[in-house]
Amino acid sequence: MTRLIHWLALALALITVGLGIAVYKHRVLGYPLHSENIESTWTVQARMQITPGSGPIKATLKLPTTTPGMGQLRENFISRGYGLTVQDAATTREAVWTVRRATQRQSLYYQGVFYRDAINQRFLPRPTFPEVPSLEEPFQTAMLATVEEVRRQSADIASFTTSLLGRINSSAPTEEMALFLNSPDYRGQRVRIARVILAGARIPSVQVNGFHLADASRTQPVRWLAVHNQREWLFFDPATGQMGMPENFLVWWVGEDPPIDVDGATLVDLIWSIRRNELAALDLAEQRSAIHAGWLAPFSLFRLPVQAQSVYAVLMLVPVGAFIMILMRNVVGLPSFGTFMPVLIALAFRETGLFAGLLMFTIVVAVGLSLRFYLAKLHLLLVPRLTAVLIIVVFLMVLLSLASHSLGWEVGLSVGLFPMVILAMIIERMSIVWEERGPSDALKESMGSALIAALAFLVMTLPLIQHLAFVFPELMLVVLGLTILMGRYSGYRLNELIRFRVLARSSP
Amino acid sequence: MIRRYRELKKRGVLGLNARNACYIMPHNPRRYYPLVDNKVLCKRRLQENSVAAPELLGEITSQYEAGHLSRKLAELDEFVIKPASGAGGDGILVATGRYEDRVWHGSGGRLLSLADIEYHVSGILAGMYSLGGQVDTAMIESLIHTDQRLREIAPEGVPDIRVILYRGIPVMAMTRLPTRRSSGKANLHQGAIGAGVELTSGRTLRAVMSSRLVDLHPDTRCNVVGFQLPDWTTLLAIAARCYEAIPLGYMGIDLVIDQDHGPLVLEMNARPGLAIQIANDDGLGHRLAAVDRLDSPETLSSEQRLDKGLALAEANWGR
């Protein structure tokens, strides 16, 4: 009984772990189930043109750090002759270019490649409550009046903000709002007006600057408003008052300061451009797993050199083929030569294709078999006889290749990789079965082998199976678990239902 | 299909998977396999336990010895050469009498020259007939002269009696009758007749040939059903004694009845086939379960085990 539990627990544990890892990799890290899946990445470039002054130059550019919903693939700095340091802090990140003396107008570049990463929802930490700002009159009164009015018409912080933005954008603003909108300090600065009034209500908020990711050769950062409701950050489009961060919005920096600060030179131009690129979903998933699931990375087959990868791409299919073998033998009850021979034949079919492979298998085995019967008459010892059969097999394959080549039928050429030793063994084994138990048994076994091989081949060449086996090697644990489950299958085989039919019919 | 599955289950029919998983794996320790898979070792073991078996006339273990076969065979008029680790009756060569010097009569009216025999032996030694193709030994055994009383239902070849022993208790038996189609071999795959034998009486119950029910022997048109096997109690007693020689929990004992030596154990099988169920028109499942209900039958003497088995058969295996 304990053995039974042990067996079941082991099998189920293997299946659960394998499936669990695979589902995690697919759902969370975005490993695709199809190899053709493509995801977008965006290259955002900031190009600064500066005209140097007489002294040393220091240019500081804010870099993206907190980008909820986005991840960064890589970044490049291009700045000939400048010293570069990147200053990392908890929520800010800056590139600082410095040079002691520059003579001519120069361009500094920053490029970042970004991709969608739903797992990353990191933004600023929880803020403290702001003090009610003290403005000069009549702004102070206008602010307090607006706070009072909006508060009356809203239920919570989210609706407060929406309602406030509605007032700011209104075509017929209230008197108090008009005061703000027409003042030179606030004109066209919807986010600043909103933040002042939000601060009047002691609601923490920040200005968020970023880009809607879409191809653009010249674009400007967009301002968004982020409000904290004591649980999470809420994002608002200041132009419409709509809540929620749109898809493909890249937060670049936070705050009202400009993104760039140049000392000792004049900033002539700052050009932002965005370019969309396509990248196989698989590469992106690899990237994501390197960031979020470092423990998984060492187990990825993509870390192997390309040559080894192609070997393992085939090797990972062997368990699948072997499992089909189990089903065919223990559940269906097909006879076959040897235990794994059909799987090996199936691997050989990969080189030739199914139809050509089966044809060659038949021709080589048939001709080899008849020659082997001729050799049997000469009374050769076993090992020399086997070797003779092997040599004949090699000859046959050369002849087949030459014949198919002259016919312009190129498949025949790949037969060279067909495992000839296996063919030779099959011929030998078949001839013994033929002599001892008659042709029907020999044909049955070879047909069984060919059938299992063909089935295994068909399954092993499904693009889905090939992809899954390579990208999700942990599914091998599932195959192992199923194999262990099958190891105690004690039900009838399909062929036994036919074999024992007499017993089923004459039931008392 | 599913109905037939249930029907078979209900009748206690044992499938290959169930036989392997539920009976062979737990009851047959692997260390005893060489003793049954190698017929020379098996014979020795039987001898030590004074169970009668066909006499071993010689052993050939190397190609060098194969060259000197003529000396070993010089005085023998009739003999059988078989691989020590053969399976399914493959690789057996029979010489039934001397034709002239260095030439013997083979089975099926063939003549066997010394060269033919040497070739066959070297094939055996190279592992042509052994499981997995390992190097093997060829054994020369005395020829069995089948008891005349069996000739009525088996005019040709060597008919044998297979008894399934579960934990030392005989649970099912059948006799295998060679036909012309099986070319004298007692192998059901090749077209021999399998006739179930009632354990209590030793009478054949019904006969099956290639999964079809038959009453008459196809070669002689003699009735093979309801035939009383001679020496039945001795046969069963010898079979039960085999468990003392090699304590495999689930095995098949193949016996023959020799005209001069009486019942002999031809070989033992650690993975006996399941066709015996068709020949007996009954599943093994219920019988094996009945034995499992006994209190450690392994500790009993062979006579007691035989009695238990017969008592269970009398009681229709507790059904």
C-alpha cells in the first residue's frame, strides 16, 4: 500500500512540478506556446545638441527608472569625447556627461529599448501628505474655494481628481478656475493647477512625464498626473480627466523639472524619437525571466551554444517518442523489434521525411533480408554474417542515394544519416524470427516497428511538440510522471481484447 | 470495446500488463531468473532437489569445442541440441537417429550433416537465440520418447504439459499438442493445439488452436477433448516440487512424459504466457486471488501445497 502511495505521489509530484513551471513560464514570463509569436519593442532616443561655452560642460539627463508596465531591454549612450557617469538613486536615475573643454557644437545621444512587461508595476514609494500651500491672494482664496466645491461634489480621491480635471478643462470655467488659467504662472499648465489644488486638499500627487509609444521621428514628452489614494498610485490624463495608464505608455521621469540640465553650454535642441521594432516573443521572455526569475535562467537551453542547441532540440524529443512507444506497446500491444528501435527509426525519419523514410526502410530491409538468406546458406559465423549484412546495407544506401540523385530526387541523399547499424540489426533479427517462427511473425514485428516509428515521427515533428519540448524542458518531468504512471498500468492491452475475445463471449 | 473490457475483467482474465505488474514483479525475485533462463543451471538445480529432468549429455561453451563436436556426438544416435538461454523454443535441433557416419535424421525428414550441426551450434554460441543476444552455451540433451499413451492425441512431436504454479500452488494446467502446422513444436504461436486440463482429474477440457476452439486434432481427426492424461497425480506432484528447487512465486512448469523415464521437467518459465486461459476457458485472476487468501502457502511442503491447490480447485476457487 505504501508503495502504491509512493508511486502515485511521485508521479503526481513530477507532473505538477513540470506543469507548474511551464505554466509559470508561459503566463508570467510570457514564454510563447508557438514559435512564431512576435512582440513589439520600442527604441526611444533622446538627442541633445549643445553649443559649448568657454568652460567645462556638464549635461544631466534624467533616465527612466520607474516604468510601470514596461521593462528595459538595454540602453546605449553615444557621446564622443565626454566622460559619462550614471547616477542611480532609489527613484531617480541620471546620466551625467562631462567634458573639460569642447569647441564645436555636439550631439549627445541616449537610446533605450523598452518592452511590455506586465509584471513590473513598480512606481514611486508611498508619499507623505503635502502641506496646504500658501499662495498669494487672490489665488489662496480661489484654491480653497475650489477645494471646497470639488470636495462637495466627489466621493473619494479618484472622483475628486476626475472632477477637478473636468473643471480645469471645462469650456466655461468657474471664476476661481479662470483666475488660475489666465495667470502667466499657470497658463497651459493643467497638471500644475491640478497639483496645487490637490495639495490644497492635502492629496499627494506628482507630475509624470513620458511618451505614448508609437513610431515618431520627432515627439515631445506628455505630462500625466499621478495621484496617491493611500493605497496605490492612480494615473490621470490631464487633458480628458480619464483615469488609468494607457497601454504602451512609457514613464520617463517624474516631477516638474525639465529632463535635461546643461551647465556651461547652451542646449540648442532636444529631440525625442521613437521607433518600433519586432522581436521574437521568445527572446523577450528570456529577457524577462533573466530579470524576474533568475533561478530559472541556468536551466534554459538557449544558454547553450547554437550547435549544442540543435542537438538538444532533437534529444528533447526522444522522451516524447519513447512515451508513444510505451502507449503503443503497453496499451495497444503492438509488437516491435527491441524496445527503443522504433524511436531510433523515427529519429532517422526526421532526416529523410516519412514517406521516403518508410520506402527506404522497406527497400533496404527487403533487399538486405533476401541477401541475408543467401548468406545463411554459406554457413557464416554470426559476427562476420552481421558485418556482411551491415556492409550490404551501406552499399544499398549508397545505391539508393545515387539512384535518387540521378532521378533528381534529393531526399535520397539524406539517407546517409539513417542509422545503418540499426537497419542491419533489424535485418538480422527479422531473419531469425522469420526462420524460427515463420514469415507472419517477422512481418508482424517489422510492421509494428514501422507503425510505431511512423507514429512517433509524426508526433515528434509536430511544430508545437518541438517548440514545447525545447522551450519548456520541464515538460519532460511531466512525461516522466506519465511514464511512471504507465509503469503500473495493469489493464488489458487493446490487442488482448481481441486475443481473449473467446473468453468474453462464453461468459457464464 | 469497453463492454468486452468489463466482461474480461469480470471473468478474471489476466492481461500481460497485470501479469507483469501484479504477479511477476512482486513474486519473482530477479536473482532467480538466471536459474530458469539458463536451462543448464535449471537442470542442475532440479537434480539437486531430485526432480526428474531429461539427461544432460554434454555442454558446449566455446567455438573451439564446437569444432570437436564429432567426438561428443560420435556415440550418440539420437539427441537434442538447444541453446541454454533460448526462448520460445527457438534454436532447437533434434536428431532422431543415425543415417550414416556423421549424418543423422533430423525433424521433418531432413538429414543433418555434422557441418549443419556445427553451424547451428556456433550460431547458438554467438547468442543468436539468446535473449538480448549474449554469448550462450549449447547443451546436448537426451531425446525424449513421448509416452505411447499420448500418441492418441499427439501423433507427432513432443507434447508437453504446462502447469502454472502460483506461490507453490498449482492453479492452472494445459497440454500443448504439436501439429503438422507447428512443424512438431509444442508452441501455440506456431499453430500447436492448447488443451486446458482440469486440475482435479487431469482430463482435457477444451482445445484451442490459433485462438479458435477445436475438438479434433487437425492431422488425425482424433478427439482431443475429454482425454485423460496419464500419470496426472505424479505430474502435478513433480510440478509442485519444482517450487522447492527454484522459489519463483509465479512460474510455468513444462513437463513431458517419457516412455522410459516417466514424467520429466523439461523447463521452467518465469514469464509463462497467458494463452492457457483461453485453453481453460477461465481467467487466472480468480484462482490467483484464491491462493492469495491462503495463509503463507510458501511455508508448506510440496504435498501440502498440492493438496491445497486441489482443494481450491474442488471448491471452484472460492467462487
